[in-house]
Amino acid sequence: MTRVAAALGRWAVTLLLVLAAVLVALWLWKRYETEPWTRDGHVRADVVRVASDVGGLVTSVAVRDNQPVRKGQLLYTVDLPRYNDALAQSEANIASAAATLTQAQRVARRDLALGDLVATETHEQNVAAVETARATLAQAKAARATAALNVGRTAVRASVNGMVTNLDLHPGDYVAAGAQALALIDFDSLRVEAYLEETKLAHVAVGDAARIKLMGDPRLLYGHVQSIAGGIADDQRSTTENQLPAVQPTFSWVRLAQRIPVRIHVDRMPADMRLIPGRTATVTILPRGAR
């Protein structure tokens, strides 16, 4: 009887161990193959490439590196004295064109008063001179409007709320029109992007709750799925010069699941937490209804 009990005990322990191993294997399979979570998450934000619409020497820089700025705040000024001079020149051109138009109109009115005493050809020339002077005045006014616009654009201001980073701009530097002078991180676009395997996308939908843990910080963040990427690059295909597709002739039987970017909007965040673009994070999509 004792031997039977001992044998049954050994069988029971063995079965329990096998059952535990099966349960652990199933849990691991579900955890790593189907549950929507990843350690491949990154904090991201839109970067505004700040550039001036006018070129010239930098007159002054009103910010420092890694300084938070508000929308509309002055960042730097480009060659204000030169564009002020251009505006003054355009105003002088307007005064000159106006004086020329006044004189031409006076001559034309005198021709009308003299009547037949003035030759027809001379009268026509004087009328044409009036129209030419009027067009010149309009052109001068348009040039003044452009000069005034340029003066206003010598002051480059922040277009978003954010932070100036990697600043390398100094008074006296030359900046070309349209050339990037500094980078501005848009705080309103801060987010976490999780690169989830394509095998897990069936368990992810827009609006699902998400739990975020930044590397190096024990606190948890919570958010929701804002969007799922509409497409990624196909590394098996390229386009040739004649616009025909070039497809790789070999195919690897061992294929890794593609990773699809999933944008996570952070709903709650501690005030003292630094959500710095580039930081890594572990992202878990919570079950439906957990939000």
C-alpha cells in the first residue's frame, strides 16, 4: 500500500509539473506573441524648423539653448537696420512718384485749357505721361508694402509652444532666406510611439487605453491609442530608372514580424516628469474597456 501511494504521489507531482510547464509555456506564448505590448517605444514630438523669410546678419538672439518659449515669443532678429533703410527708400520713391504724377496731371489739364492750340500728338504724349506716372506711383506703393513686410519679418517669432534646443546662433551670423536657423520642439505634439509587431495589431484599436513606463523612471503614465500608421516602407521593393519595380530575387523563409508605429496620446503625466523626445518606453495596450 505504501508503494502504491508513493508511486501515485510521484505521478501526481510529475503531472503537476507538466501541467505547470504547459501553463507557463501558454502564458509566455500569449505574452510575447499575441498580447499588444512592446519595449520598443519612444517619446516623439514634432520639430519646427525655424527659418527667416529674409536674409542677412543676425542682429540679436533673444533666447538661449534649452529655453521654453511661448507661441509668438521673439527668437531672433535679422538685419533690422538694413530693412529699415529699404523701407525709408521706398517711402522716398513714393514721394518722388507722387510729385511726378502731380506735374503730369498739371500739364494735361493745361492742354485741355488751351484746346486746339496744343497739337494732338503732344496732348496724347502728356496723357500717356499721366498714366505712366500713375503706374509708377502704384509700383512704388507696392514696393513699400513689400519693404514693410520685410521689416516685420526681420523679427522671427515662435510659431508654437515649445523649447529651443541645440541652439548655435549668435549675433553677427549670416542667415540666408529660408535656411533653418534653429530647431523648436513643439510641446503640444509630445507623444509616445510604440512599434508593435504586426501579429499584435488585431488586438489594437484607436481609443484603446495604454500604459507607459519610461526607462529610468518607476512611475507609470497612462494614455490612449490616437492612431495607427497607415503604412511603412517596403524593403523588398524599389523603383528603377524606367519606373518598373525591382523586387529582391531571394526570399528568407524565416521572416520577422514587421513593426508598425502606433501613436499614443499621453492623458495623465506627473508635472515633474521630463517627457524628452528620444526617451525609450515600454508600452502596454490594456484590454478593451479598461480605459
